[in-house]
Amino acid sequence: MFRKFQNEIKGLIFCNLVEVSDEGGVRAFVVTDVSKGKDGATKKTAYEVKFDELKQEFRCVCCLFEFLGIICRHCIKVLIHTNTSVVSSYYIMDRWRKGIKRIHNALKNCYFDNMSNDHMSRHHELYSKFSFVVDAAVVSEEKYVFCTQYMDSLQESLLNFSSGNANCSSVGVTPLPVRCVHSPKKVRSKGRPPTKRKAAKVYRPKTKHVKNT
């Protein structure tokens, strides 16, 4: 991920900026990104960036931050142009911080402990699922509110959770019905039961031996 952000920094030399409007402290810019296509032809793409100086909020139509969680080169170009040296912590994702405390870092490095391996496996699976939820929830305000409300309810249920007393209905999860599957009953087929028949012997013609006289 650091290399992806590093590529955005390198791409600044191919960006040109023009300010188009300033209404109530919200400034709009058009950043032209010059790139080369697969055929070697030069391609120019214009991106609109809006920057609220009072709230210190910015947004680009490329939506790179919404999808990957890193600031795009177009927003960085605007920040440099407006002499903005400090950005809000909202744009610094916790999962990209170097000193973030992760659960799997606290686990013991024991490859022969079955419980430790199970713990690690569950962590990786949950982490991948929740990472997808985070990326999908930050796209819009409605999804963000829905996700936070659901996560608060889920967190409360996990704190009150005890083995053998699982309550899935408190978080809106419907438990799947348990159905016992038995082996199919043996049914006698119609007709004569199969029997093993003796294979016919292969007929071999007898050869006559002629005596020499």
C-alpha cells in the first residue's frame, strides 16, 4: 500500500491544476492528469476536486480514497497549491498506520499449537470480511450509518456472549434450522435378483498330429 501512495506522489509531476470557483469557502479545482496509454499516445484526463477550507475536507471524483483508503494525487496537488500542510485524521486510515496494535501481532508464534493455529485462522478470515465491510461502508453516508448501528449492536452482543448461550436474534441474524439427514432406505428392486453366471469356456479347435511314416 505504501508503494501505491508513493506512485501517487510520483504522479504529481504529470498533474496541472486550475481553480474554477470559490463559493462560501468551498473551492473547486480541475486537475488535468497527463498519462500515456498502451499504444504510447498521450492521454489527458480532467478530475474535479472540491476543497472546504473551513472543515478541511476534500473530495475528488476519482474516488480513490473511497475505494482504497489513500489520498489521490489530484487531492495532494490541491493541498500543495493551498499550502495545507496538515490533514484531518479522517484521511489517515488506521489500518495503514505503522504502530497500530493488531490482534495477530499479540499471538504467540507457535506452529505446533493447534489452538493458536485455529485462533490465527479465525482472525484472518474475520479480518478479510470486515475489511470488505469497511471499504463498502465508507462510500456513502447511508451505508456508513447503517454499518455503525449494526456494528454497535454486534459489539454489545459479543460482550454479552457466553458459550452455550448464543443469542443471534439480538443482532438480526436468523439461525439456520438443523435437519438430520439419514441414509436412504434399501429398496428391493423388481425382477429376478442378480446372480453370478459362469463364464463360457473359450472353444479351442484340436489339432491333429500327423506321424511321419
